[in-house]
Amino acid sequence: MNNLDKLLEVMDRLRDPNTGCPWDLEQDFASIAPHTIEEAYEVADAIAMGDMQELQEELGDLLFQVVFHAHLAKEQGEFDFYAVAGSISKKLTQRHPHVFGDAESRNTAEQSRQWEEHKAGERRSKGQQSVLDGIPVALPALSRAQKLGKRAATAGFDWPDRRGPRQKIDEELSELDRELDSGSARRQAEEIGDLLFSVVNLARHLDIDAEAAMREANRRFQTRFLGMEKYLRESGQELSGLSLSQLEIAWQRAKESIRGG
């Protein structure tokens, strides 16, 4: 028995009504979905760390989520894991006519254009009319903003170059400043959202993944903050007892220490 069939057998036993695991038997699509999302992020973390052993384990955890969902569907008589594998194989074959057919793709840009055209055709075949249809609402907000901007750009709704979104950031900052002076909390939140959306559009024009950039910024902040705490402990100081200016000095020293290391 190969490893994949072994995994499917493990899933069968976990969901066996008589001898299965009580926790696994209680699960459904909705209860499993958050775990699926979490495992995808853990895969991303392993990639960011460059830890191949961890990546292998996390990919296994993510694969188990796919197997779990497919098993639930099989129990309902809808489809099984092999149907899932067949579906994605068919989709990838159709979306790569330059590999599996007679079409030619001269470069990456042309390939991306053909890919988007093919996906647009798939959306139309499903009755989706808007160019924005099919973008999951459950995506992280930065990722969804980037996809919305990219999809709108395929319809010509975009700036010709990065100067447009950069100027839009200044415009949104000015609007936010006005709301900070006299606006309501709701209006301030709206302007913050518009500002973030504009920053994401600039990232898109620079070919930067906004979600990945934000994750990296979070990592840098955490590393520097931990370094600042370490510096203060070693110098016999308490974080809570320092002024903002003293904390800024400690922060800068932590940054220098990390760069020096």
C-alpha cells in the first residue's frame, strides 16, 4: 500500500461510526475549515523560515485537511479524494494549453494573460458576470484587496504606472487627516481602510505581495521588540517604567544589535 492510500485508510478509520475518534466524528465542513486555513498559514511560515523538515510536516497537515474534506463529501455521496485529484488535473491541463496543447506562450506576460482569459471563461461558464466574481470573501483582507485590484486592472480600471497609486496614498492621507480633526469613528475607520487599499495597490504595481510584506513587517517588529526587551533586562531596566524617549533609544539599539548580528 502506498503512502497516499495509507492516509486515506487512516481517514476511514478516524471516521468509522463504531470505532473512530470521537473528535473526528463530530466534525463537519464548517468546523474543519478554520483548521484548513491555519494549516495553510503554517505552511507559509515554514517556507519563510526555510525549514524543509518543518515544511514537509506542515504540507502533510495541509494534505490531511484536503483528505478530511473529501471524506466528508464522500460520506454525503458527493465526491471523493480521487475526484478532487482528477478535477484539479483536468483544470491545470485546460489552463496550460501551451504545455498540454498546441498553443504557444512566448513569455511569462503572455502566459499570465492567457491564464486570466481562461479563468474569465471559466467564471462565465459558471454564470459569473462581474470581473470581480469568484474572489473569496474569506481571504485575508490584504490578499483580497490585491486580488480585487488585479482583477479590476484586467478590465482596464487601473493606473498606467506606480505614480497613480502613490499619489492616491497622499490623497487618502489628506482625507484621513480631515476626519481625524472632526470626523466620526466610523468615517475614520473608512478612511483608514481606503488608505490601506491604496497602499496595497502600490504594492501590486511594484509586484510586491502585500500580505507577505505585512507578515515580514510583523516578524521584524516582533524580533526588534524582543531585542529591546532583552537589552532592557540586561541593563537592569523595566519596560513599563521608561518614558517614550527612553524606549525609543532602547528600540534603536535593539535594531542596531540585530543588524550587527
